[in-house]
Amino acid sequence: MEYNFRKIEQEWQQKWIATNAYKVNNESAKPKFYVLDMFPYPSGTGLHVGHPLGYIASDIYARYKRLKGYNVLHPMGYDSFGLPAEQYALETGQHPAVTTEKNIATFRNQLDRIGFSFDWSREVKTSDPAYYKWTQWIFLQIFDSWYNHSTHQAERIETLIQIFETEGNKSKIKNQKSKLFTASDWKSFDEKEKQDILMEYRLAYSAYGEVNWCEALGTVLANDEVVNGVSERGGHPVIKKKMRQWYLRITDYADRLLEGLEKVDFSESLKEQQRNWIGKSQGAEIDFAINGSNQKLKVYTTRPDTIFGVDFMVLAPELDLLNEIVSPEQRAAVDDYLSYVKSRSDRERMAEVKQITGCFTGANAINPFDGRAIPVWIAEYVLSGYGTGAIMAVPCGDERDYNFAKHFNIPITNIIGEFYNGNEANPTKDALLTQSGFLNGMLMRDAIDVVITKLEQMGIGKRKINFKMRDAGFSRQRYWGEPFPIVWKHGSALPLDEKELPLELPHVDKYGPGPEGEGPLGNLSSWITTPDGKRETATMPGYAGSSWYFLRYMDPHNNQAFCDRKVSDYWGQVDLYIGGTEHAVGHLLYSRMWTKVLFDLGYIGHDEPYKKLVNQGMITGKSYFFMHDKAHADTIVSYKKEEATLLARFKYGHNYVDAGGKLTKKSFDKYLSDQKYKTTDFDIRWDKDEEGAFIYVKEESEKMSKSKFNVENPDEIVDKYGADTYRMYEMFLGPVEASKPWDTKGIEGVHRFLKKLWRLFYDEIKGKVWTDDKPTAEELKILHRTIKKIEDDTERFSFNTAVSSFMICVNELADSKCHKKEVLEKLLVLLTPYAPHIAEELWHLIGNSGSVLDAAYPLFDANYVTETSKEYPVSINGKVRTNINIALEAAQPEVEQIVLGNETVQKWLEGKAPKKIIYVKNKMVNVVV
């Protein structure tokens, strides 16, 4: 009987679907375990072989926990709103609803072929109105909440209004920018004024902020869509523009987000990424007077001890204060510099270390301790969103300040004596201060508190805790996203009644940018205008739906609530979450915040969404660069983007390249034809004849991505080798957390392993070879050693070593000619998480009625692997003549009896009685004749 993997896998996948094999109940006497994958964007043309790496790992663990007796929730869905889906639709000239459904169908088919144990009855799609109804509902709860820093939790806006009505806002102003008012003031405000004040406290709020505006495309771009001041798509100019945006006040949760990291099992590197992103620091806020002006320059610093070393100030170019203090002589230069800064993204401004830019404002601040004039500059490396948007620059102690001062010839004050060598900054806190007035001779770290106390006494500063993290932008000028359940009336944002949800995204055949930078919905006047006001035209970002999807999986068909509290209390936190590190400071932080808000409002009973997170590495692919042959510079004259360097980049087959790595025009044209490219896609002119003109092919390994044309389709692997081989091979490539190159060289070995496993049960010629015979001690030893190893490896996600252990076990059983059901059926249960199809088929073929999916995981018995005897070399007069297996606990008399009863020993004794028998325990036996 042959191992027909195609037939086996197809039949079992159909049977599992027909019998709802993976359907999970929300009530069970079993302990629960929740395994979750970061769900995919259904963009492009489907999965490549790198995508399922994390899914296979999670599936192995989910199946393993099921076999261990757990009620396992293992769902899957699609993050189907957002930029990737919209971009793909735009590129292909289709509506995103159409492309999304097509792509989801492709993804689903590919996932099913790999044999995942997803409970598809719980499938969610973030673009489904039945799903985003609850995304909108949760947004309304966040909008209707504020963060009470006294109770350290979110509360309803109604409680804030009650406070305002009784005492104003004097005691509740922490981290808020609202003006102070009394209870009587509040009562005198009209409705518009009240709503404006409440907006300054809401956890979801609308405010004006700077965005990347591309006039040519007529839309706002995300930071990662702007490269060197131009749009990534089309290369059009991009400027900074102030527009009304929605934000989430995630900064209010900064401390709790930091504290929560101590309660979760994330890698230390990921925790550190989140800590750095949140960026908590302690220091002082200082007011500097501006010479000749009533304005104050407010600065936040973590090093107030260096105040005597401040040689210049730097403002963020966006600060409104700039217009108040710039001198007439510097106005033109400042305006020119502002035009330049508007073309730069925040990421570019912070990342640029070699390029130093700035402009003097013509204003001077005054050092409050020595009266020294301090020139005020603007520079792109200071952002308005961090601290106060202004810094005091101490060149002797900060590298960036030092480089700026050297570039613009600003004199540098040395306040750290011999710790400053004049050639580089030194950020030490261990120097004794010099040229620092009343701080002279004091250790810098000791001077920090002294300066803050002095500033507070003078009324020009205060102790301050600051965070680098800024409030999260929560609106996009795009079409393919959740509409906001908000109507604007007389400048105030009014929430829709919950009964009106979902507010569905209107279907349009074509869409483009709205007026004045609004999203495409801004063009739909009939949809925007309502009896109550005008609808919000922005849509929510992609992370809206992904911030809470783990909760909807628990109760996906509930029409009365996003998730019943009883159900969420049962499933609780996700026990194992698997996904990429690219979401470390985006999705993970937003999801943690949403969870905390829902917890604060009493909707769920846990304030961290994920107990344990495992970051899978990436599968890298081979990219092929067509490089110009420098020895034949006239071969290729032109290319669309740049002349004679990088010519093209896409998937390439070596069969088009000769042994020297050369590509001729003839073979290049054949490649284009085979890959369905048009020759006009590549503006290459060949001046030599077909055989003389060529370019070299350069190979590199990099992230597998459709945009890099280096992807491999898993369908091709499954067609050729089967899903079980693919699953095990992808795990065999290396540790799940590590990045590794995709290479099919070793896949034949994994496939041969499964064939060898099959032959323990069935031979291609003999047919059935498995038996009901009782196993030997050695065979049980092989089995239980494997049970222990596989269980340990699976528990610690060391799936690559587990696959190796399976191979060793099958080799040992084959060598022992073990075909015994008692051993083999337990091996099948161990193998089920890794290769479920072959395991299920063989499970039934050896006479089991129930599914192997529900079998009990084999129990390890140490007695089978504990050594009870040893094979001793037995010597006659010093020469080894035989080996005898003797119990480890045997004493001298018993050993002598066993040895003398051995036929080989009797032969060599020739009837003579031994003079003595030397027995060295655990080593040897020597018979002296």
C-alpha cells in the first residue's frame, strides 16, 4: 500500500470540515487554552511560503494542547480594512470590496490546504458591517470616556461633567491643557463651549494636527508613504499641512502600559521596544524669558543640572511661539526654512544624523540664573509633539547639540572641566560642575534636585514626568475603512445613537480624494448631509479592527454585544499569541490600550490582552538583481529610473542564465514572455547582437515579499510534496523565532521521513506489516524517550528539534524492525500536531474508531528509559571473549552464577574451574583460569 498523500490529505480535510472537527464550545469542563495568530491582510494574490510560518507553529501548539486535554480556541479571520487592501484595489483598478473578497477566498483555500485546525465558524472580517458595528460601538465608548488620574482608570464623561458642575476643573487638570474654570463658570458656558472643553478630556478626541499632504495625489499620506519629501507612489511633492484629525489619548495610559509589561510573557527585547517608545523620563519644565518680549519659552529637560551650560535653544519649527519671537531681519530666512521642513516626514527628521539644518530666529532667551543671552534657533530634529517642542542645548554634554554648535559656529561652554575634551560631547552625570554659579564643585547627579528645588522656589519651573509617546492618530483620509459614527453640528462632534450602528461604508463605483484633503467620503454630499448635521468624512485606521478582534473571536455571532461578559470571563486572556515583531509598538500598544479601556468600563475582566507572545522570524527569499556588465558599458543604454546600474528586480529562474551567470537578450526576452511581462515594461535598449549583449545576475537573500518578486507559492509545495511535508519542513528550517532562508533542498529529506514512517505500517509490496505483538523493552525505551523529547520540545516551541527527534525515532524503530501497534499508535498521537493528515489516516488503518485529534497524549513512563541492566564485556585471562547483559543491582555471587552459566565462557574454560572471577561494577568482568 503506497503513501498517497494527495488523496489522504484531501479526504481528511473534507471529513474534518463535514464533521466540524475543529468547532469549539464556549462551555466545557476542560481547562481552556486560547491560541491566536496575528491575522493577515488579504491583499495581493495570496500567501507566500513565509506567511504560514507562525500559523504552523500556532497550529502545532493548539493541536498539542487539545491532545493534552484542553478546550482550545484557535480562530482565524482577516484584517480586511486598511491601506494594503485599498492600495491593491487601486493598483488593479477594482473596488476594494471586490478584491478583498477574492483575496480572502484565495487565502482561505491556501490555508485549508495546509491543514490548519482553525474554528472557521468564528471567522471575522474587519470590513464586515456585522463586525465593524462593534468597532464603531467601542469607539463610542472610548469617545464617551476620560481618564481620571486620581482613580487611575477611564470613567464616563458624565462623571467629569458632574465634577465640573460641583467644583470646576481645578483638581482634575493633570496632563490636560484646558483653561481653569469654576463650577459657576461651567454653568455659564454655552453648549459649544462645554463640548469644546470636554473634547480636551475625551479618550477619543478630535484636534488639529500636522499631516503629510500631497497636492498631486489629493490625499494625506502616512509617514511610511513619504520618502525624501516626495510620495512613494509617483514621486510627487509632499508638505506638512494642518488638518482636523481624530486621536486616541494613549498617553494617559502610559504608566499602566509600562506597568503591564511586568505581567506578560513577552521577550525582553520587545518589552524594551515598548518602553523606549513610551519613553518615560523625569526632569523639569523651565520657563525662560525672551529678551524684549512678554513671551515665555517653556522647555522640558531631564538634565536641569546643566542649565549653566546652555549655549542655544532649539524650537520645533511648527511651534506657534515662533511667529511671536522671530525678528524682522530673520523672517525671510525662517520662512524659507519652514518651507523645507514642511517637505520632511517626522521619521526623516529624526533619523537624519549626518545632515544638520537649522535657522536662527533672531531672538534670545535669558538664563534665569546668570542673565546670559541664549540665541534661539529652529531645527527639524526637534518635534512639537515631544515635551514642550523646545529644548535647551548643552553642546558639551549632548552629541547632537555639539554637532549643531560646531556646524553653526556657536561658542561652547565647558561646565564639566576635564570631562570635556573639546572634540566630542560627554553626557556624564559624574563630573564636578564648573562655570555653574551656585552649583560649582557639586556632582552633576546631585545637582539635579537642587536646581529643580531652586526653580520651584523662583516660580519659573517645576518637577515633571514626561513621555516620548504621543497620542495615536486615529483617522485616515481614505475610503476603505470604518466610517466614524460621528455627526458634526455647529462645530461639535455628536455621537450616533447605538441603535443606528453599524454606520455602513457607502458603496461607490469609483472614488478619489475629497475636497481640501478630506477623504473620498467628502465627495458624497448625499451621504454626508443628515438632518442632525454633517457626517465625519475620515475613516478609521487599519488598527481599529485589529485592536479588539481577539475578543470577537470568543463570541462572533452575538448581535447584542461585542462579547458576552460570561464568555470573555471564560476565555480570558489569549494564552499564546504568535506574530511578527513589526507590530511591537503599533498594534500591540493599541490593543493593550483598548483592552484597558474596556476593563476600566467593566466590559471585560482582564486588562492585558495577551499572556504570552512569541515572535516568529521571517522566511527570506532569494532576490535576483540584473546588474549592468561594466565591461560592456554600451550594452544597455537606458532604464526607466536610473541609467545602467540596477536594471530590474523580480523572481528569476536560473534556467535563463548560462554557467557564467550571464543573461543574453534572447534569454531575457524569453523570461519576460514566460512570466507574462511585456517587454515595454522595461525600457532597455540592446545595442549588440543577441548573443553578444548580456548583463550579470546578482543574487541576494532578503525578506520574502511580493514587492521584491522573490516569493514562493505554498500551493506548489503542497502539490508536489503534501501539506504534512510542508508543515514539518517549515518547522525543520530552524527555530521558530529565527529568520531563515527558504531553500527546498532539504524538503526531500522530510518527505522521505514520512514515507519511511508509512512503511512501519504498510509496505508497498507486502501490504500490512503492523502487528498486535507485544513490544520489547528496547522498543518501549525508544518510544518513551521520544515522548519525553517531543513533549519538552513542543512546550518550549523548539519545533525544529522535535522534527529531528521524530526522524531519529522512526530510524530506530525501522532498524529494530518494530511494527507493533502498541508503539506505533502512540507515535501517531505525538505526530498529530505536526503532520495531522498522515497521523489520522494511519490511526484509522490500524483499527481505531475515534479521531486521532481527540486521542489522549501519551504519558511518559521513566521506568522504560531508566537503565536496569548493562552489557558487560567478559574476559577470559584478560581477553574479551563475549558480552553478557547483567542487572545493575546484581551482587558478586549472582554475577558469578550468570557468567559461569554462559555457553561461550564454558567453552573457553574447557572444563576447568576458575581461580577467581573479578567483577568491577558498571565496567567489566574478568575470569581468571
